[in-house]
Amino acid sequence: MDVLSITSEIYPLIKTGGLADVAGALPGALAGHGVNMRTLLPGYPKVLEALGEGRVVASFDDLWGGPARLLAGGAAGLDLIVIDAPHLYNRDGGPYGQADGTDWPDNWMRFAALSWVGAELARGLVDGYRPQIVHAHDWQAAMSAAYLKFGPPSDVKSIVTIHNLAFQGRFDAQIFGELRLPPHAFSMEGVEYYGGVGFLKAGLLSADVLTTVSPTYACEVRTSDFGMGLEGLLGARADDLFGILNGIDTDVWNPGSDAALKANYRTNAAHLRVENKREVESRFGLEAGDGPLFGVVSRLTWQKGIDLLVLAIDDLVAQGGRLAVLGSGDAELEAALEAAALRHPGQVAILIGYDEALSHLMQGGVDALIVPSRFEPCGLTQLFGLRYGCVPVVSRVGGLSDTVIDANEAALDAGVATGVQFFPVTEMALIEAIKRTTILYGMPKIWKKIQRRGMKSEVSWEASAARYAELYMKLVGQAPQDER
């Protein structure tokens, strides 16, 4: 089984969020299930540097405004095809935007090119390589399904995975003439979306199968509260929509061997986390205390509920807690968190930006991780927390609901609790969850049981990879395999 994964980012080469982690971990997880996954991605400078020379397998005289080559090779254990198109991808800033945070104005062109190349590969562009399935991730790759649907007949199947429905790739109708699609593709059954062009919408209509990254999110996206205007389409395709929970790379995220930690530990030695806790306090300039050290590793946005956290900080401190925040995002939320740190010196601190090693240290050192998202397709942060004995405090939405078992009386009595959930997603509910967490922290025997249970939770890709493999096999009419 050959599957072409199409993605705009992949760990450890280029990362802005969880999509990269998923795209980077899935190929290895699927290898034991009879699936060979090759990944197509843009030739950003960091990607080309990691790839090295590569092998030229195809070239284009004009790929949306300039010449381009396809380079095949390996990097970081990944089997890659990279689009070397300097006019599209060789630029400073991030993969989607400029240094000032604004989107690249030609993003429609950059990711139309990614999707179009993916469809051409599926049709046999490169001698000796023809995947049976194209697996496209999010709006940046979703158009590959539309290029397959509206191009020459093909028996290649397509899957589009929604990692976050809030990002849809919507553009003005005037770009349609440059998308290399036939005129009839600009319709409700194609790429047209509220008078413009919708990349994700086109993929969701065109793909053979759709997936989301958690079972609960697969239900939520069919409702007006979470569907972001696409709930009707997704409801109509409910039989083709599957929720498959994300996993994490348990070799990369392993508290027993993680080089970013001050002290490594395993489930039966979680008390060693205190050394990491002291290091976190030192890095953030926080005072030691008897109450819990809460942490946040997140984009600082409304979606992530950071505005609710801002409102809850004074109560958190009043209850004896301290808070370390690592992230960046909306300027107003960054400023509000910095103001809270000034109000509570030694108790609250924020570091603006992202630091992969520091995020590992925080998972290994803070007592509880706050994830107050208004919606969360899956979430990986809470999975990292479970793995590291960092108790998640999460809103009961999406994948957070699917992965964290609330420490209510029944769950504590049954010995299954792994964290704290709250709902509705409001300031008062978050404050109450912080209070419950602080009380639990003050009961060391119970707290240690919650920690250890979380560390034993199944957060790897094992079960999820098996589900993806089964889905692939059914699409092409093969019986599932398991080579392990």
C-alpha cells in the first residue's frame, strides 16, 4: 500500500503547530501496518537544508510564476518529495506569513501549487511511483482532492483530514481562472464558496473519505456551534466522515530519556519531577511555593481560551497557585498576560515565543497544564501532559473530552481519573476547575494516583495508525495487514 501524504509542515523540519507533529509521526506509525507513506511538502529553506542534495525526479517550466523541481530524498527518517520552487517558498518568515504576522498575499498560489503537484504525482508524474491513496492535510493540501476529481479520470483515492476547521483557505473569486481547473469546477459542487473560492470546502466535497482528529470533533463539526459554516456539507457527508484520535511520538516525548529535562523519570519515580519543577521556576523567575505550579504552552488566541485564563489569573494566585506561560499570539492577550505578571511578580510569568526544549521541560516540571480551549479538534498538549505526569486541566470539547477523564467522585472511586475537565467554557467554570485542581493537589496520595494513571494512558499512535490503515485498505478493497 503506497500512500502520498500532502502537508504544509512536518516535524522536525518545519512546525507551527500540531499538524506538523501528526504529519511527522504518522509515516513511522503506519509502517508496521503494510503502509508505505511518502510525504510531499513545500521547499521552505529549512526543509531544503535538511534534505540536502536530493534527487531530481521531475521539473516544471512554470509552476505558478516560475520554474520548479521535485526533489526526492530522506531527512529525519522521513521519505520526502519536496517542491523546490524558490519564487513560492524561499522567503523569510513562517510557512504561512511574514515576520509581522500577516499572511503571504500569494498563499492561494503557494498551496494551489502544493495540491496540484500532489495530484500530478498521483497520476504517475514520476516513473515508478504511483500511490494508491492521496492523504491531504488541512486547507493547504485539500485542493489535491479537487484536482483529482476535476482532472483526467483516475482510480487513485483521496482522503482529506481536518485538523482545524477554523482555517479554510478562502480567497476571492478572481483567482479561479489561475487555478488550472475546468470552468465547471467553479460551482457549489466544486470550489465555489459564498461567491469566492474555498480550498478546504473543495477538498471536503471532492475527497472519497474525510477524517477529523478526534471522534468528538467529528460530531461537533456537524453542528452550527463548531461547523464554521461547513456543518451542512459535513452533515451531508456524515457516512464518509471518521474521527480518528491523534497520537504522539512516544520516542520523542519520553520523560525517561528526554534530553530537555533536568531529571529523567518513569512512572514509578514521578517524584523526580520536582527537579524539573525547580528548573521551570528558575527559567521563569518564579518563587517556590506550596501550591500547584500551573503551566500553559499554547498559541495565545481566543480559540485557545486565553482570554478566559487572563480573567482567572487573580483567582489562581489567590488560591495559592503559580503560573508559567509559554506562547505567542494576539498582541492584546500577550499584553494582558504581561500585565498579570507585573501584578503578581514571582507568582506569574510569561515568555513570549516558542521554544521546543522549554515546552518539554514544562511538561516535565509543572504540576498541572491548563488547556481552556473553546474548541479543540484533538489537541496534543494534553497528551504530552499525560505522558509526563503533568495533570491536564481542560475544557470538555473535541479531543480534550476524548483523552482526559475528569477527576469527579465516580472516576476517583473507580480509579480511572487522569485530569480535570470543565464545562461550559466560561471564566467561572475555569476558576472552579482551578480550585478543584488545587484541592486535589493538596491530597498527595490521590494526586500521585492521577499522575501515574495519566502516565500509563495510551497516547501513542498504535491504535490510531491501525484505524488509518484499515481505512486505507477498505478504500482500495484490500484486507487490513499487520506486519508486527
